[in-house]
Amino acid sequence: MASGSGDRKYDPNKFRKYTFDTEPIPRLHCYHPDTDRLIANERPVVITDTHLADTALKWDLEYLAKHLGSGQHTVYRSKTHKFKYYDEKKIKNLPSFTPPTQVLRMTFAEFLDKLRNPGKDRYYLQQALNDTVGKQLVLDYLGFNWDYVNEQQRKFKWGPLTSNLLLVGMPGNVTPAHYDEQQNFFAQLRGYKRVLLFPPEQFGCLYSHPIHSPHDRQSQVDFDAPDLARFPRFREVRGHKVVLGPGDVLYIPMYWWHHVESLVDSEVTVSVNFWYKGGTVDKIEYPLSIQQKVAIMRNIEKMLLEALHDPDQMAPLLCDIVKGRYDL
Ligand code: OGA
Ligand code: FE
């Protein structure tokens, strides 16, 4: 029998409700031939029975408190259920930017105190697994099914593993829609998360913040209250959805938008992801893929910003290029 969230029934009323339709993401055994086909085509799939992080299925709060190490970890604090990521390096030149969350550094024991007495705030630990973790955790890490992921990396010609992020979140926490520039094997360890995904083709419906923004790669649309006057194409957005439970591994393809929420009736959620650099293409084929086009759009924005030295001059220049000339 397949392991993971397939064994649990969900109360359809316990999910946050949004304005768009969604269809389910396929859930397949790791040896099912369609699994490879989907990954090769950069389509999301929940892969069961990988045993990718079985040694971490026991990473509950007590175990992590004992073994994560006594160092300081990165913990985000939010006044709402949303934890919208921002790049601290991009804040410096933007005095008007008010961060939606605070980044705190604390020991795991201090984090546990916050979980027990959150007050009006929410907390989300997001710490890269590094050499400061305790010995037992290193052993668990070495016990991951590296044969499996190394084989996937080779088969799909991905670049190197760049990092593993450990996420420990309160029920109801939300990571709003964004895309990453890496391939991701997302392993759910404890508790339940719902993930909504949108293909890179929907770039125009999700209105990412401009490249210079600390919120680069994040959607500007507030899913709880979409401003359709400002973001009219959000009406066209169609998502894919999945609920992940312990043992499930979700492949989140590079440039796919994703929105992640810890179920409100879940225990504290624990996940670990595996981020890989994308592969390099030997021979460019036309027409270009949507992923290549998103990369081109990012490069054009970066070049223009570098040339103009002023984000405020981007829009008038881009409008002059397009308006009345390249409009559809
Ligand atoms: C990711 C990601 C968010 C979350 O792994 O890329 O966006 O809340 N995770 O799990
Ligand atoms: Fe992400």
C-alpha cells in the first residue's frame, strides 16, 4: 500500500478558500513509468514510496530540540498567516519598504517557547541544514535515500544539489505564491501541507513584483483578497493542488509558481526540501520553452535596471518600447 497522505481523509471545509479552480496533481509510485515522463517534462508530481527521507520521519519537535544543535536558527515572525519572502539584500536602497515579516535568530529551545506562547504572532522556522546540526541529525541526513535522488539528478541532467531547507511551521501558516529558480524535491515529514501550483505559462496572470523589489519572484496578488482592477488577468488563473503528508515527495519544477499552506487542523508541520540547479541545454531548440522565456524576461529587466540605475525609469522606457508598437 502506498504510504503518505493517501491514507487520510480530509475535511474539504478545513482549507482556505480562494477564487480560482484547481485540479489535482498526479500521485504516482516512484517506479511508475509516468513519474519519469512527468519529471522529464517538468510537470509536478507527488512521488510515493521513494523512502527519500524516512530517517527524518521521526523529526518531531522533541527530537529536533534534542538534535538540531544549540546554534541560532532563522525564524520568521508574522502578524498574519502569510509569510511573504523578501530578499534582505534588496531592501538597502528602498527606505520605503516595510518588511511583512521579521527575521529572528534563536535557538530551537527559544523557538519551542514561541510555539507554545505565540501571543498574537505566528512563527515559521526556515533553516538550511548545515554543519552546525547535532551528530544524530547528521546520521539521519546521511541515511536519506541519496541513491534515489542522485539517480534522478543524473537522469534529468540537473546541476548540483545547492541546499536542503528545513521548514517547521505552525498550523495555518502560508507561504504565498512565488517561483524559485531551482528544481525542488519537497519532502513532507510531519503534519499536512496543501500546495497549490501554477505553470510558468501563467506568468502574466500572477504579476510578480519587479526585479529590483525585495519581493522579486513573489506574486503581488493577495490570494485572500485579489485586487482584480489592478490585476485583471488573475481571473484567468487555474491551479493544481495537492495535500502532502508524511513520506510524500512533491516535485516542484523550476519556475512553477507555488503556494504552500500548513493545514489549519494539522500538527506542527516539518518539511525538508532538496534544491537543485537546473540543467544546461546542449542544443537550443525553437520555439523556446516558457521557462527559457521567463529567464529572458528576467535578464531584460536586470540589464535595463543596470543600464538605467533607477527603477523608476524602467516603466516609462518599457512602455515606450511596447505601447502602440508591439501591443496585441
Ligand atoms: C519551497 C517553498 C515553502 C513552504 O520549498 O520552495 O517555497 O512553506 N516552501 O514549505
Ligand atoms: Fe519555494
